[in-house]
Amino acid sequence: MTDFIWPILSIGILALIILIAVLVLWKMQKMRKEKKSGFPLADERTQKLNGKAAYYSMFICQYFILAYMWATFVGHVFFGMPEIEAGYPMIATLLVSALSFLVFRLYFGRKGEP
């Protein structure tokens, strides 16, 4: 069964990488056209909001990682819990980082001047 799943997963991962590369190149081409036309890519307010949201979401993500590491250590040493594979905490950290940036970006965008 494992011999059948890996080739399919490999093809799916390769297709996803190609799709992401095409989207990135398309976005870069669009930005290049906007730059040549003279329109600003982002005004000062947008840059300030993105910077402030990124600053706060970075700290949220770091505190999440520290709390996870502490909980894993305490659970393993004092309660004998098994260690968790590295994949799930990485996915959780990525989700916390992305969602906290989105929430802060929306909050600061509605709040007004940063």
C-alpha cells in the first residue's frame, strides 16, 4: 500500500509547487506592470499597517512556540507523555502566525491611523 501512495503524493506535491511558482511569477509580472504605469504599489499607510501587524504577529508566534516547547517538556519529563512528531507543531505554528497577521492587519486597518 505504501508503494502506491508515495508516487501519487509526490506528483501532487510537484503539481502544487508548480502552481505556486506560476502564481508567484504572475503576481510579479502584475507588479512590474503597475510599477511601469506609475501607480504606487503600496501607499505609506498600507506599509505602516503591514509592518505593525507583522511586528505583533511575530511576537505572538514566538510566544506560541515557547509555550508549546514548555508544555511538551513538562509533559514529557513530569507526566511521561510521548513526544509529538515535528510536523504537527510546525503546521500549528504556521497557522498561528498567518492567522495572527491577518487578524492584526484587519484590526489595524479598521482602527484607523496606526
